[in-house]
Amino acid sequence: MIPTISTIPLLHLASGDRLSLQVYKFVGAKPGKKVYLQANLHGAEIAGNAVIHQLIAFLMTVPEPELTGEIWLVPVCNPLSTNQRSHIFSSGRFCAYEGKDWNRIFWDYEKQGDDLEAFAQSQINLDPVAIRNNYLIQIKQSFDKLLEKIQSPSGVPFSQRFRYQLQSFSLDADYLIDLHSSTNQGLDYLYYFRGREASAKYFLFNQGILLDEYDGDAFDEAFIQPWLALEDTFKRLGREIKFDVEAWTLELGSGMQMNPNSVEKGVRGVKNYLVQKGVLAMPGFTSADAASPEMTFTAKSRVIKYYAPAGGMIQSRVKLGTVVKAGEPIYQLLSFNKSGNLPNVIDVVAEQTGLVYDISSNQAMNEGDYVLAII
């Protein structure tokens, strides 16, 4: 199967150069679900680009009759962020012009939509497919108004142009997969939303973090929140509906690295997800590939992040992937002073038992700097 390749202009620079996005679309012989994948929203998080490259190569070997629906893939989805540097380090987590996290800028219909209860009441006796179609029309009509402001004489900041472009690709998707990595050093895991645990297992990861609290306006949140809100509204009206709409963020290892094991897990997980969701028919797909591992689910609200209690240097720390018990030492901070006293060592212990799943790359700490996280 040969993809349709579209190149979309994104940002015209003062130098006259232009940054663009490239979208690879695979369309099957039969209509069905739309799957949207993107990678590298944060500049240092590059592993997902290798995942998408391997998926493109794989999908080109798939006959059209074995794909039901369509798959859109966007590698290097934020070229401005990817190209941002401080010395040799990728630093593209925040928009340099506005100081905003690139993954906290997205438009969320649920926050500004019309009366949701009135809409749900008008749809209460319809089947879920019809309700989804009607609600999506409503979302698109509201989304289209953003373009009017973008094209107005006063215009908008680049972050709003950027979010409009990515969300225009993905707004009507059924399944959205956003490929990230740790900004620091991290394990492989995924973020998921309530009611989607069964599908989460299809990615074949060991760890899943439930987004039961939100930082606000992240790409996956903005996509699925309107549908979760509609499910809640129907529930209050006495009808249980779960729409076949899913959003995932896959965290693939460490920033500024394409770890082969993390890439392999990402490719294997996405393939299996597509098969299990009925998007791909793969004769010969082995049961070993399809088997779900023992997956641990934890709520984001139960993650504890540790921050340096003083300035200094981390001279010892537990390794990434270590299971620690409450009260056990997790790192030592060698702390210096300018008060005529000798340097001292501060021992920090775990507040609770858990898995060390993310650690800072930098071991020089100002007071309050991030050190590690335990799930």
C-alpha cells in the first residue's frame, strides 16, 4: 500500500525559509476507523519519529484489503521545537516566544461548548454512532470559528496557528496516539483515560498511568475530554454510553535518544493495538504478539515527584526502574555553602513504596529542582 504524502506549510521565518509538516495517509479498501499518530511535539522527545518511520515501512507492505479505515502519521510534528537548541542540548519543551509548554496549548471544545445537557437530551434515544456523528458536527462547527480569527487582520500568536493545524488533522479521529519520551530519563509506559483499561493492554506495556487529574490543554486531553464529558452527561440522564473514542500518550524512554528497545516496544504496541481494534487484519499475527503482559495501572494523582531540598550535587541515587520501599534512601545530595561551614550530605528517603520510573538527567541541583518520580 502506497501512502498519500501531503506537505503542509507551517511557519514562514524572517529569513524567508519555511517550516512544514508532512502527513502520511494510508487508506484501506473499506471505510472504518481513523487513527492519528504524531511524534516529537516536544523537541527533545525524538524516539517516536523512529516508531513512525518503521510503521510507514510496515504499512507499505500491507495490502489495501487488510486495512479497514485510515491511518494518518505525522513525524516531527513540531519542527520549531525540534530544531531549538541551547548549546548541544535540545530544549524545545516550551515555545520560546510565549513561554508556553507546547503540550499545554490545545483547544478543548468541552470548555467552551454549548449546553451539553441540552444536546444529550436531544440525542437520548439515538444509537451511539448517530450521537457521535452529531456531536462531531457540533465540535467541528465550533472549531472552524478559530480559522476566522487566524485569518483576521489582527491575527493570532503562532502557538494558536500551530495547534489549529495539528488539531485539524486529528479532530475527527477515532483513535489518537501521541508519541513522547521523558524530557529526562524514563521507562516505557503510557497515559490513558478512564474506562479504557482494556484497550490500554493492547499496547503491551507494563505500566499505565491513569490521567485522573490534568495539567490542562494537553493534546490527548483536548481530544478526548469532550467525549468523556458527554459520557458523564448521559450517565446523569440515566443512560450508560461509552464512545469508541480513545486517546493515548506513549512515553518511550529518554529524551534526546532513540533507544532501540523503546522504539521496538512502541512499534510492537501500536501494531498490536491496530490489530486488536480491527483496523488491521494481519494473517499470521502470533498469539505471543497479541498477548497482554501483566499491566500495572496507577492514577497520576498517586505519583510522587521529588524535588531537591537544597542546592548541591547528587552523588548517589537509585537506578531507573528500581522498586523502593517507604523509608529507604533514594538519593544523596552533596550540598555546598558560602557560610564558612563544611559541605554536608543530605539523605532523602522514599515517602512510599513504588517504582522509580523517571529521573533527572542533570545531577547538579538548585533548591527545588526536579530529581526523580516514583509511581
